[in-house]
Amino acid sequence: MIHGALLTQRVCAIALLASVVAAQSGGIQTGLRYGENWLPTVRDSDLVAANFPNVNITLRSPAFLRPETVPARFSNGTEGPTDDIELDYFIRNLAQRNTWLTYESAPFQSEEGRAIPYLFLSLPDSGGDKLRVYIQAAIHGNEPAADQSVLAFLGKLDAEPSWARSILETMDIKILPRYNVDGVAYFQRQLASNYDPNREHIKLMRWQSRNIKGILSEWSPHIALDMHEYTASTIYGGHYQHGSDALLSGGINPNIHPDIREQLLDVFIPTIGERLESRGLRWEPYVTGASNSTEGSRISFTEAVTEARTGRNAVGLTQTISFLLEMRGIRLADQHFQRRVATALTTIEAILELARDNAEQVKHVVETAREEFIESDEDIVVTDYYVPENRTFTLIDTRDGSVVQVPIDFQRTTPSIANLTRSRPEAYIIPRTWIDIAERLEILGVEVQRLNYEFKGAVEALTVETSSVDTVQYEGQYLNTVTTTSTSREILLPVGSFYVSTRQKNAALAFIALEPENIDSYVTFNIIPLTEGEEYPVFRIPRQKGIKAAIIDTGIYYTHPAFGGCFGEGCLVRNGYDVIGDALIMRGHRMHVAGIIAPQENERGFAGAAPGATVAAYRVFAGIG
């Protein structure tokens, strides 16, 4: 269903998105050049700075262990504290003296040809069925506390072996310590190409984005951390600045299983907050809001948005507990740097220790949620809207330096409210013409089957009813906001077309990319260009609602394309058991009963009685019947 004025809401939302987020990330940057797109340094006044003393913890990262290596330009905000050479020296030394740390060189380079190192943390003697954790930092190159905190975390593991063992006995950790190596070299937010890498997570325009996403998809973590900094200097309501050391959020898109969102919002984030407070640090939920220097003006903040273009939501949509951890730091240069890094390290410690102490429960919640998501027949959320509330927020009064709770207008996103919903299809079918769409989905970790037969069958087809194309570029694209109408029709697609089952863990990413009205769809980003009256060339195969078939026979020849070609998660034949165990002997068996019920449309031009049914195969007779 769709609530009123969807198109108007979407156009307004897209128009406001860039300005609001830009205020949080350091201001709108126009006239970008190639390299060194620095933001002007704006230090806190002495009154404000008095609220940010050093934290009484030891930081074992390059900027603090070897302060003589910190460039002088860090103090004016034109260079970071630790260059690639120093970072590489630090992590290689740690890897040489710790068996739990493996240095991995990525099989690709940055846009400018720089190396991108990964780290793998695992105790050699701790077994394999553990939590999988992913940590990345410095996706924006001008947020130095992000990667410095990850290095400080590694330094703590090295210096405290008993603590390291306690963590790594329950989890394996993959770390990308410096995502945007070119951006760090130029001390700029963007990639060398001036794309924002944290708006790339669905559209995947740049090869560096695709390569990194491929590694993350393969790792498939239960928990993911994304380390950032946010802008300290923005003025709100005439004379207020942010007063929180950390702003916290994560994957909150409504297509993420509610149990996973509950773990994030009700279990982990309160624990992080308690740890921060125990060290005299302040925190709030992550928000964005437009700057306003007019005295007495009303302050309006929007909680972390649900769009999948950002990393936290894109990772969360793989049914992962995904964190956004933002420290107060952009435009401060080296001011309060010890406190910024200590804050970030504290968030990492809190998450991993809570996961360590509840490893089996966390793993059970995530894996059960994934199974339920795969089996779910609930409608998918295509668009949503936020809930206006009134609350107070931690800010600093720049007139006297006091930390105060200021009344604000607040747009709540946890949870948001569904605006447009649509039934979950059994699958999407994509003509081979659009191979680039299939390739993007595969990079996102979505399983895509290439059909070796013509596809002929009934589908739901969407036709564009209205289209509104922006007149200003966003990330190199003119965004196209559409509405559609739905019809059913028969289609015939050539051999080599693509079948995307929604019965898989990462299907929610396909929902985002392939439902054309979504704010991050391939239609919205003009990757699939459409205008009014045109049919959308991605088709929805309706599911056979509620049908589950258990076939007790000589088994099913599930490798046959008519039966989906595979067994298990994301396949037509999803489960079953073989009590016989002899060699495969066909003699016409394994096909007859199953062939009545379950075949998909195939090269022979027929389908079963329930081609979208979930099938369980129980083999109780030998191959000769």
C-alpha cells in the first residue's frame, strides 16, 4: 500500500539529504578539485574545549607511541597523523610477533594505485565455529580518529595477551584499517575520484568500492563496525555546538530482521553508552541537522536515516548487527585527538566484550534471524517515513561553555514507518541484457543464477506512472524518483537471463536495488534509465503463498535447472534427508512426483502445479525404486 503524496515526499527528502548530511560531515564542498579537498580548520574555543580533556587510558597506536612521526601539518588540518608507511610498519611488526594476527594484502589497489592491507585475527587453536566480526575505518579520509582507534585496538591486543585471548577465543575478526587510502593521503573525505565511498554501497560505481564490497560479502560477518568522525564546529540555534564525544547508530533499515535491530538498539548501544559514561564521555544517537546561526532559531535533528547507500544499512541488510560509531572530530585538526581516539577505542572494546560474554546467544540471534528472514512471507518495505518527536539533546552553549540539554525537533527513525510496501516475490527475473545489474548484485553477496534455458512464464511487471528527474547531480547521477503501476503478463526471456531468488540471506539488498521506488534503487540512480510509460525491465515472480511440499520418494534430482539447480539456502529444494545413501541411479526416478509439483518454467515450456513452493526432499527408497 502507499500513503499520500509519496512523490512529493521523495523529492523533498532527496533535496534535503545532501545539505543536511553535508552539515554533519563538514559543510557543502563545491568546486572540488583533484586531491587535497581540505575542509577549513575550526578549533573549539577555550570555553568549549574545556569540556574535552584527555581520557585516562593508554593508547598504543603510532600517533601516541611514536609522536615524532606525526606530521606538522596535522595541526592545521591538511594532513593526517599517520601515513601509509607508518601504518604498514606498525601492523607488520604486530603480525610478526603475534601468531593470532595475519597481514593480508588485498588483490587490488586503490584508485591511485596504493596498497590496501587487511588484517585477520584468529587464535590458531580456538576452533572454527565462532562469531565473525568485521571492522573498517577511514572510509572518509579526513576522519583520523577512525583508523587510529583501530590501530590502538590492535596495540591493546598486543600489549594485553590475556585480554586478546579472551576476545579471540569466541570470535574471528577481519579488519580493513584504512578503506580510503587515497582520501587519507589527501586528507579529504572523498575517494581520489571525488566520489563519496560511503554513498557507494548499493550503486557501486567505482571499482575500489566493488572490490572492497566483494571481500566483505565473502566474509559475511555476524557483527560489523564502521568507524567515523563527525563535524564538531557546526552551529545550531545561534550558539550551540554538539557536546557528545560519540554519536551512535547502525543498521536500522526496516527490511533488517527486527531481532537484529533489537540487538543493536536495545542491547549493544546502551552497553556502549554505559562504558562511555564510565570514562566521563558523553554520547547521543547519531543525528544530522542543518546549521543555523540565527539566535533563537529552532534546532531540528534527524536520527540516522534508513537509506541503504550508507555502509551501516547496507551491511545490516545482510542480516548483520551493524554499527555506526561516530566521534566528534571533523575540522578540529589535532585538537582533543587523544580524547577522540580514546572514545572510539572505548566503543570497540564495549562491543567486542559484550559479544565475547554472550557469544553463543549473539550468534544464535543472528543465525536464527537469518533463517526466519529467508523463510519469511512478510511484505517488504520499499519506502518509509520518519516520526516527528520533541526531545532534548546534549549540546554546548558557546557563550559560556556549559554542557546543556536543549529542546529540539527530532525526526525519529528507530523505527521508521512503512510508506510503500509490496509483497515479497519468490524471485526477480532479469533479462540477460542487464548483465551489469546481475554483476552488481553478485558483488553485494546476492546469489544470482544464470539460466541455461529460455524463461517463459507469468510475472508481475511494473510500468512507470510518474517520473521526476533531479536537475542537480548527486554522486555523478541525476536521481529519478518514480511511481509505478503493476500488471501480470506472460514473458519470454532468452537463454542466459538471471534468476534472483529471494530465499537467501542477502535478499534485502535485492529489494533495495530492484524495487524501483526505493531511494537507492538502480532506477533512482539512473543505472536503469526509465521515463513515464516505460516498462521496468526487471520482473517479479509471485510466490506461491504458504505452500510447502515434502516429497517422500527416491529423492529429487535437484541439480536439474527445473528444480533450481541447487540445494539449501536460497534454493527451491531447501532441505531434506537421505536415509539410503547409495549411488545415484536414475532409471526415470527422482523426477516424476517432484515434476508434478515443483518445476520452474524451463526450456520445455512447462511448470509444476506450485513452482514457487518450498520443497523438502526425503529419500526413503533406493534409486531403483
